[in-house]
Amino acid sequence: MNVDAGALADFARGCAVLGSGGGGPADVTLPVAGQAIEECGPVSVVDPATLPADALVMPVGLVGSPAVAAERLGGRDEPARLRARFEALHGAPVTAVMSSEIGGLNGCVAVAWAARLGLPLLDADSMGRAFPRMDQNVLELAGLRPGPAVLADEHGHTVVVDEVDGAHLEQFARAAVVAFGGRAASTDYPLTAGQAARYAVAGSVTRALALGRGEGPAPLLTGKVSSVRRYATEDADGDDATGVLLEGAGPDAGRLVLVEARSEFVAALEDGTPLAIVPDVIALVDVTTGWAVPVEEVRYGLRVHLVTMSSAPAWYTPNGLRLAGPSAFGLAGLAGLGADGGSGGSPGPRGRVRDGSSSTDGRPSRGGTP
């Protein structure tokens, strides 16, 4: 299978859905991938099991603020410099590229870099969707080492982070992203093709293409955004929150669904009953354009389909839920109502009402609001 110019728009739309409202807008990096394919040719997508088990795989993605990434898309030489540093650290050639995060803008980044490097792209990724933290990935769950990780900017500056666990990688990368001006290219959690076949989320590229072609699940509700409330939470990470009230239309008239968000949509509730909770993918798809709407772009009056789907099975294990379940996003009150077996309680996050959009503190989210 190839990702060529004809398939790219579908792929990007599917990546936007898998972003679950975060991961950065895929339409920002869609033209970057389009230019790379035009200049370098289509990208071959391969099953990691078809490669030698010891073949070196380079996971790739951008970290930092999507607003900065939209202004600093990177240069043609950036992937080659990152590859050269990665190969020097490992003493072996890179055989294939893998997306660190299929959801949001990083899906197209992986396509662009695979094209520029003349390498195949694995039909797999590290998350199966978008998450805000670098360590919220299935390779972390599998016990793979985060380093040596390489972060670089478009000017050739590089930082290597090694001998750290996932939580410390997040902290060091946060500092590096600030120094780089809010955006960096990254390769972390290095692995072999054999490890990718065993631990990575399989079929991510294929799934994104199918979703972009409209082959996803039927909407849970179709209606309009009747209110948007943005407020600051008391969570330790300082994330702002967004509450979106959807009012059903047509066959869904009379229904009201509340969608809660942090950097991504994390819960959808109707009459206090969860329809979906993180790690489920929750997307609001614009009825007119067919594109999933990022959290920060949701506005009153927008007509949307509410679409939900399950994530990779690894995210529903006890360890997966601890890393990226409701409690990880300050939704401890929903934990007992979802799959992670919490004590239950009143649904919804605590917080105070605040006007304005989410704050930015330079955290190296995988393309999501930092």
C-alpha cells in the first residue's frame, strides 16, 4: 500500500478524527506531506512483521505548540539531520519510519519525513490516537526505554536525552521545547521492527485512511453546539478545561450531550451517563466540511457529528488506564463509571469558570495544546 497525493487528504481527515480533538490540526501538516510526496514520490506503507526483526525503526513527530508549528513547519533537511543523529547514536542505519502519534498533525509529519528520507512508513504508531504527553504511549506500557531521544529544530540544533524514564523524558523535553521556541522535531522510544510488530499499535495508517474515507462508526448524535464553557481546573498539571453542550437535531432532537475536554475530548455524557470516556476516541466532526474539529476551535452554533470509537486494547489494561484513563485527566469522578474501576462519585471535573482559551506553558504535548 502507498500513500500518494490522491490518498493524502483522506489520510489527514482520518488522523484528525484519531486526534480526539487534540494532537494539533492535521490540515496544518497536510500541505507539508503533499509537497514532500510531490517532490520525492509516494510513501510505501509496510507491516513491521515483513521487515527483518532487528531492523532499526525511527519513530518521528513534532512536540510543542501547534500554533508555533503552524508558523514553523520545518525545512527539507530537518528529517535528514534527525536521522543522522539517530543513526550515530545507534550505530546502525534506519530501515523504516514510524509515527509517534497517528492522531492530529503528526500523522502527516511521518508521511512527509518518510517521503523525504526515501524510507517506508510502518502501518503502526505509538499511540493509536493522540495524547498530550510523550510518555502516554504503548511502548512505555511495554517497558521500552524512552532514550536515547533526540530533539531538534529546523536550524540544526539538537538535544539528546538518555538514561531517563518516560516521566523524566517529558520534563527534559519540556525544557528543550521552550529553548527551541515552542516547537521541536523528536524521535524517542527507539525500537526494532520486531518490537514494533509486537508492541506498537498495529494498522494505524490503514485505520486513518479508512476513517478519512467515511468508513468509521455511525455518529452517536448529530446536532449543534449550543454552548462552550472554558474554565481552569485544579489539576496538578494546570490544564484548562472545556465543556461543550451538544443539542441534538433531526432524529436526535431533544437529546443533550455534554462533552468534556482537556487538550483532547475526554468524556461524553448524556443524562449523567457516560457514552464514551478516555481512552476512547471522541471526535466532533463538522457536518459541512467532514473534518474533525480541534478542541480550541469548537464554537457556538457549529453543526457536528459526535463520533466515538475504542482505542488500542493496551489502553484498557490496568496499566494503560493508569497512564491514560479518566484519572490521568483529572476525571476521578468518572473513573467508577468507566473501565478503570475507580470509586465513582459525582461526574465532571472541579474548576472555576474562566473566560478565554487554554493557557500555554510550553509543555511538549504531541502536537496538542501545550
